[in-house]
Amino acid sequence: MNRRRFLCSTGITALGSLLPNLALAASQPDQASEQETFEWNTPELTFAFEVSGQKLRQKSVLPSRALQGKIASVVSSGVETAIQCSGENSPDQGMKLGSGSPGVRLLFKGKHEESTGKGRRLVLSQVDPILGIEVDSFYQSFDGIPVVRRWTRVTNAGSAPVGIEALSSAMLHSLADPQNYERELVIHLAYNSWMSEGQWHSLRPSELGFVENERTSWSEASAGSIGSWSSEKYLPMAMVENTRLGVIWFWQIEHNGSWYWEISNYSFRDNNADDVYAYLGGPDDLHSSAWKSLKPGESYQTVPVAIGCLQGGFGDAVEALARYRRVACERPHKDNARCSVIFNDYMNCLWGDPTEEKELPLIVAAAKAGCEYFVIDAGWYAELNEDWSPTIGAWQPSTSRWPHGMKFVLDRVKQAGMIPGLWLEPEVAGAKSLLAQKPDNWFLVRHGKRVLKNTRFLLDFRNPEVRAYLDQVIDRLVSDYGIGYIKMDYNVDSLQGTEINADSFGQGLLEHNRAHLAWLEGILNRYPELVIENCGSGGGRMDYAMLSRLQVQSMTDQENYLKLPGILVGASAAVLPEQLAIWSYPLAQADADQASFNMVTTMLCRIHQSGRLDSISANGLHQVTNGIRIYRDVIRSHIPHTAPFYPLGLPDVTNRNAPVALGMRAPGWTTLAVWRLEGADTVELPMAAAKAEILYPVDLGIEVNAAEGKLSVRFPRSKMACILRL
């Protein structure tokens, strides 16, 4: 609906004149009288609130009450929920979303707390008597973890539609002194471009555009994503650290579509800022064209956001998020406890050109090396000499590639003691496929035209016919072909969304995103043993809407194995090690150094083995086989209990000289991977270790020394790596 027509037809623009006294009272600043404060405490966090003039404000989120006295000089307050509705006054403070109307005038209705299986849940209720909306804020705690899952629900209890332009999933306040934040705050965020995922940067607010100006800033530090690749540019998580106080706040936005966060300062009274806040949310009108018309009787819920706080720094926050991700996971799967070894035939191997002739010797070699899944990647459905990209959609095996039938090859995988898997890109239809002949309501449409990306039309999962079609594809592959693993790829980004049966492009996309998650849950309900890998051209959709349901994350498409450690370390902050799969793809003529370098990169998380193991050099094959043996016998049982740490900090994938290190720590177990690139032969690590032994490789002349509170590793040649047990 046109928004100008919407405002006129619903009468919202005239509502203030109809209710002048109520509108005036609800828009006044907080009153000093009738002020009360209350707290909600989990064992690890304290949420402080105040109610003044019937308006609820959040004061702070802190690790403990004791810390409140230390930060009394910066504690302020701000809206508990930020909401901007169409026709309502928008503060003239730039493009920021940290307040809005009716957010500033919501009246506190009450609160209640309830027990859940994993912790407790607080629900705060507010109302706006002018628009007739009710706002419920949910805080879900998890026992023993300084992280809370937060989301918001708005219900239209009035008699006219309400247009929602922005609605926060969570707010954080009192992050710093409103006029001294440049000296106090460091913001940690990760760029996540294709083939260079997980690149963390620690920046001052001014480096992200939030500049001290002695008044209220009209700019903000922000990050976001638009479309169906949730991590196309940034990881959907970040941290803000107050270095003066020694406190760090952190979050992950749990959505498989558009999202946005900002950090800025705000004033409710004049131009002198009195609060530094963070707004965290999913799609909104300003950034992702996600305007919502909330009709009478309807409810609208935001995407969930995990928020946490602790005394410490980046590594402490990553460790807390690892514990949260395990406890809050929607669908625990036994494969994440087992950490099975996956062989995939794509990277530096068959490159999307599989045939029976090529696969049979690879199956034998992968089984001998110790792999447990064997996955045939892209191209298995395309005829020989046919471009596999624009023809996808029917998901029927090629007859020219599989002269004895594809089932013959998949049965050979089973006979070799492995579980067979196939690559799928089910969310699209190739422009030259029969599926593309379906009507337009099967696809995302904008401006009357189907969205065409990378030779593919994008299926709309809100359509039950789309889901039913793909259900029968999955059922056929699992039941008829016996596959136990799906590499579920997605090589496009929808961008804004769709206009069909939607209030806006972004709302159409949000509904599609949610329908896609429900479809995935249906598959796993029918086939609980099935393992589904989450892939978006590597790490394009690396979020915990997907990963709370799916088992494995494909991390990158990077083809230069020397860059993989710099990607792995950064991505380890975003994904659990038992879910994080990264390639090992030694080239056919790889020597022992090259092959072992590849293996070290994979062995602290999930092994995504590839390469022509049927024709690799003897020295290279020995390192692969030995690495997989050590992984299976010694390392992998500990992985589901570990959290990463970073003795050399977060690496830069463009730096060819600086060494890289990644540690994994669990009770009674610590391992450390160290990579020498083109720098000095000895890598010094600023950490004490009572002892250190080389787990892998043990036969290439690498030396380790633990003495005088330092750990050093000497590599006899450049471009080598090893795994230590400390």
C-alpha cells in the first residue's frame, strides 16, 4: 500500500488533534515525580530499569550489581524499546533509529516472569493509547551464561492499521560518557566478504562515523545486511568495549535475512546528549524497505537477538557466546558430538564436473584416508558439456555422467563404509530449467518482474506449492538414493525482497526467510539423522537462525590454502568449532609441508577434505591420512566442548608475513594451531605453558620450546604449520 494513501485512509495524521490532551501528555519528557527503579537479575547479569511519569526506561545491562557503583558517572537511560510508526514525529537527529515515536511515549503496563527449561523469561509490557498498540519485550536467560535472548512483539489492539517503520529487537544503554565516548569505546566488528570471511577490526567510534561533536551526534557507527545473504558484508554480530570500565557488551542477530545495528548518542530534552546506546534489530523500512502494515488484531514479532555483557575483553565474549550457542541451539544433532570427517569433491578436485569414472577412484581413496561422509558437489544433474548453473531446479541425475545410474555410485560410497551426500541449491530455479516455467507466484518479484540473479530465479518459500515441490525432491534423494548429507548451497542474494502479497519488499523477504526456516525444520523432523550443511557461496549466510537448526557451516570458497588460516581464526568467533567446516585441499603434487599445512587448518574444527586423493603424491597422502587419524583418535572428542582463544590476536588475511595462531580450550584439554607464512622461522607466542608437545605433524623438523613464560615454535621452512597440545 502507498504510505501517503495509508496515512490518509487510516486517519493517523489527524489523531493528535482528536485527542489533544492525551497526545500532549504522552509526548512530554519523563516526569521527575513518581519515579521508581527495578532490576531483573540472572545469576550473571543485572538489567536496571526505571519508570518515570509512567514511562519505562532501560538504564543499564551489567555483569553484576557491584559494578553499578563504578559506572555511576555514565549511567543514563533510554527507551526500553525503540519503535517508529508512520505519521508519528521522528526526532531530527539524522537517520538514527534509537528512539522514535511512539517509542518515547509508551506507557508502562507491567511485568511478569516465568520459568523455562533452560532459565527464566522476563516479559515487560507497554502500551500506546494513541495508536492502540501493545508492546511486549521478552528477555530469555540461560542458566550459567552471561547472555540473554531478546525479542519484541507488537500487537495492534486498536481499530485502524498502524504502519511500523522500525522496531528494535533489543536496546543497550549507558555504554559510555555521552561526550567522552571516543576515549572509552572500542567497537569490534567483522567484515565478511566472499573468500575473505571473518576479518575482525577494532575501531574507535570516529573510525565508523560516530564522531564527538560536543552535542548530540546526527551520525552513528553502524553495520547491517540487506537481502537473503545475512553475512555478505559483515558478520551479524559485534561487540562494544568500554576500556576505561573493563566491560564489554556483545550481540549476535539471529536472522537469515536483513538486519541492522547502530551505536550513537541521544538526547530526549535538548541537543546535549545524555546517553550512548546501541540499537539492535532485523529488517526496517529505512535500511531494507521492510515497512509493515499492522492491521487491527494482528501481532508482529522481531527477529531474536542474543545480547551479553561481562567484565573482560573480546576473547571472554567469544567464550561466552560459544557456551550460549550450545545451550540455546534449537536442534542438537549427534553429528555435532561426533565431528565426522567430510570429503567433498569440489575444491581443487572435480570443480563441479563429476562423473562416474572420476568418482569411483576418489571414493576408494577417501575411505582409505579415513573420511566418513562422501559428498558429490555441483553438476551431478547437468549433462556433459552443459553449464550446470542456469539449468538447476529439476534435481534429476544426469544420464551422461552416470552410465550405470547415480545410485550405483552412491551405493559404492556405502560399500566403502561412508555415508553419501549431494549438493543442492534448492532455493532457486535456473533460468533455463523446466522449473522456471512455473507461474510468477513461485518466485520473488519486484516492480512486476521476477528477480534474476546469477542466472537464477529465486523461489518464494511462502508459497506452499514451492515447499511441497522441494519436499518431494528431498524425500526422493533421501529415500530412493539413500543420501545422509546435503550440502545446501545458495549462490545468490535476493537483496530487498519481493512485492507479491507483501506490505513492502522487505516484509515479503522477512516472511520468506521465516518460511524457509520452517521448511528446514520440517525436513529434519522427517529425517532426524540427516546432516545439512549451511552454505552461501562459502560464508555468505553464516548466522544462528540457520545454525541453530543446521549442523555444519561451510566457511569459505577461498582457493589459496595459505589464506585459509586468516579466515578460520576470524570465523571461529562466529561459529561453534563443531559446526565450522573449512577446506583441506592439497594439490596433486603437494609435498609433505603443503599437505600438512592444509590439515592443520582443519583439525581444530570440522574437516572438509577435498583434493585428488586418488592421485596425490605419496608424501602428501601420508600427511592427510595421518592427520585424519590423529583427528579421529585424539582431537575430535574434545571439539564439542572447546572455545577458541587468540594468542596472536585476530589476523589479517592480506598479510603474507605475520604468523597466525588459534587455540581451542576445554576443561583438561588445550590445543594450539600455529602457522608460519612467509615471515621469520620462529613464532613467539606470549603465553605460558608448563609443557608443549607437537601432536601433528611430528616428522617435519618442527621444534617447540616452552620456557620463561613464553612459548616458541621454530619451523625449518616457510609455509608450514603444526598443532600443539599444551
